Amino acid sequence: MNLSRSLVAWACAASATMLMVGCTSTSVNRAPVEDRGTSVGSGSSSSGQSGTPAIDPKTLPGYENMGKPGYYTVKPGDTLIRIGLEYGQSWKDVARWSNLENANVIEVGQVLRVVPPGQNPSTTTAATETRPVSTTPTAPKAAASAAAAASAASAAASAPAPTPAPTPTPAPAAGGDDLNFMWPASGGLIAGFDEARNKGYDISGKAGDPVMAAADGRVVYAGAGLRGYGNLIILKHNNTFLTAYAHNQTLLVKEDQNVRKGQKIAEMGSTDTDRVKLHFEIRRQGKPVDPSRYLPSR
């Protein structure tokens, strides 16, 4: 009887020990969770988690430039690609101007430079966004000269009337507003420009149809890192214009490659959309504009 009781006691003690070991193992091996609440590059945009310390924005890179012209404060969901597109710049340039150590990681509240160093953002914007208006600054002088000529003629009929000074021709708009764009695909238009819902043209076609550069330019992005655009190519044509070509099946060019107007740069596809089509945008200083203002009529 005593032996039986000893065996039972030993079994109970062994079971209790195993349970304690099991509970301890689960607790030790649980992976720690870290949530800074401001990381954009990692895809996290949550904040206010219980026990998560708030980050002082003054500690984030570029805080001293917050609110200044030519700088942008990162918001939840931003990527360098989208920021570059919105400001008409290459994402690589934005990373370089902002001295980013890792271009794949930006944080909410971080301040990025979106204009080239050495440029005055205010004067640059004014010069590139406003077309010069032809004026006649010499008109008052011409009128004065005409009056003087009339007075001189009455005093001495033999004196020739002075010739008014010619009106100066205004310089072309900075950035080259005289680009001659071409249609990037031969298909029909299935959706026109709508600033709120469709920032460009949707052009029909079959999978594999050629997608062509609308003008000479440089490839500043080629990839699938911008949600909603699928396989995307962005060309920079000058300091004013970008064009974007989305939903491609195949990309035929690489970043930093120079392309010519009419060159085949991609094959039409349906990536990140519900049908085969080319979504085409023209952006002036990063702002989407109606392509009908720049494309030739068909």
C-alpha cells in the first residue's frame, strides 16, 4: 500500500513538472513585437499602440526644414516613388537630395527635399508653372516718340519721324512647354481624364501590344512598386514634364536609360487592373494634366 501511494505521488509530481516546463517554454519562445508606429518603408502606419512610446518629430531627419518651400513631410502610406511622381522628380534624386542612407525606408514625419539643391523653390515654381505673357513694355516709349516726332515735324517738316523700338519677343517657358507628344499606343480611348477619378487616359489594346515613349526622355522608374499601377514606367522629359505608362505586361527599358520618342518601351498588359489596357499620364510639375492638351488629334 505504501509503495502504491509513493508511485502515485511520484507520477503527480512528474506531471506538474512537465506542465510547468511547457508553460515556461511557450513564454520564453514567443517572438517580441516591435511597433514604432511611424515606419513607412516597412509598410506599417499604425500608431497609438498601448505601451508604444511616441516619437518626437524633432528627432526625425530634416525636421528643421518642415513647412519650407521645396520640402515634403512624409505621410502614412507614402513611398519615394509616389513622392517623386507627385513632384515631378526621380525617386533616386529625392533620396540623394535628402541624404537617405536607405532609400527603402522613410518615416512618417520625416522631411524630404523635392527640388534640386541650389534652386530657389519659389522662383523655380513660378518660372515653370506660369507661361510668360507677351507684353509691350516699350509701348509708352513708342507713344512718347510719336508725340515728339509730331512736335518735331511741326517745327521742321524736313526732320524724319523716329521709328518706334520693336517689342521684345518673350523667352520660351522654362522647362520646355513646346514638347511634341505622340500617342503611346494605337488603341482606342476607353476612359478619359478626370482629375478626381482618372489622372490620365486609359487606352485599349491586346496583351503584348507595343507601348511607345510619347517623347524623348530618361527612365526614372521601371518596376511594380506603386500600388494601383502594376508594372510601371515613368519617363522624365525635362524639368517640367513626366509621363507614366501603367499596367504593362513586360517592361523593356531600365532606370536611367535614355529613350527616343516612338521607341517601344513596354508591352501592354493587365497588371494590377481588371483588363488589358495602358493607363497613360502626363504630369506637369508633378500635377496630372489632361493629355488632350498635349496629344495630337486622331
